[in-house]
Amino acid sequence: MTVSAKALATTAAELSTWFVEMYADLTALAENTEKGVSRARGKRPTLAERDLKAVQPAAETFLGKHVTPEAAGIIIRPGVVGDEGDIEWWKRGEDGSTARVLFTLTPQTAGFYDFETLEWFRNVIETGRPTLTGPYLDYAGMDQYILTMTVPFRLDGTIIGAAGCDIELAALESALMPMLRRLDVDAALVSQHGRIVLGNSGRFLVGNRVGELPTGGVSVDLPIHELGLTLVAAPRERF
């Protein structure tokens, strides 16, 4: 058995479309929040915490459109709204309502969430480009394996933080696994770090690193915001 180039290209296109739409709506979340924050600030030169009320409706709009993410919001770097930064993160409840997730942002305090050092935030601030991180175990935040997607959050043309969403691994599987399972070969979505984000067989387990491709294996780059995602596939092993 060989890997069908046509089938692989079709699946790569489906995966790309899913991610492109998600990032487009995260960008809309950021832009809608910026408009609301700007209106609330008015002519004041600095932001106040009360100006961030625009985050909740923007996050709810995003979560209302996408069933896969479980939480979304805005993260603002320290020095913009207070010395410790701010996280306006809203999680979807079972009844469809949203509730704010609270984080400890004071250093030298038990449970301190040092978000500035985390890849999903640091990369956006440094590069100004969308970022994809995980799946990883988010001990300090949601206490589960998640994928975090972020885009820059700007105010007056300056990046002051990130807009993003968290997707729990099981929800990601529900959304993307049907695409991978339509392939009659072993296949996986692989991150820029060479680790498996999702796989359709025991050969490609989440979190494992993909080294050299198996005999007959092929890979296709997913052209999504320079995220470095690839779709890899190989003929199924015969025992």
C-alpha cells in the first residue's frame, strides 16, 4: 500500500481550513475587544481595569461560533493595566453560560501564573504572529491537556498582549479526527517542534516526537501563518 498524494492533499486542505477559520475569528475577537476598550478609555492616555469589560462579549461571540474551544479571552502584558498584567479569560459552562477563570498573577505567591514566560504568550509578543502551543498539561490554568491558539492583541497599533483560546485534547480529537480517519493510512498532525498533536493510529501517539518517517512515509506542510504544522502519513504496518 502507498500513500495517496491526492487523499493527503485533501486532508491537508481540510485541516488548514479549520485552523485558518479559527485564527480569523481569534483576530476578530482581538479587533472587537480593541474597539470596545478604546471606546471605554476615551481620551485617557492609559487603560484602567474597568475598560476591559469589552472582553467578555467578544469572547462569548467567539465561543458561540466555535464549539471546540472551551475558553477564550485576552491576556495583557504587565505594565499596561497594573504592574502584574491582566488575564480576562472566559470559560464555557455546561449550560452555555460563561464564567471568568481567575489566575494568581502576584509573584512570590502560591500558584503564581507566570504567563509571560509561556510559549503561547512570549512568541506572540516577540514575533507579532499567531502561535500554536501544545497539547500540553496546563497545571497552573485549566489542569488538563490542552492546545492554546493565540494572536496579537493591539491597542493604538502597539502589541500589548494576546487574544487566544484553549482547546481540550478530547474536543480537538472530536473536531479533527474524522479528517484523519478518512485516510486509509497511518497519519498524524505534527507541530513545529516535531511532536504529534493528533494521530489516527497507535503508531502516532500524542506528544511523541516524529523522527525519520517510516518507509514509504510522506509529509505535507500546512501553510497556516508560519505555524510549522505538517501532516505526516505512512502505509499501515502489516503483522
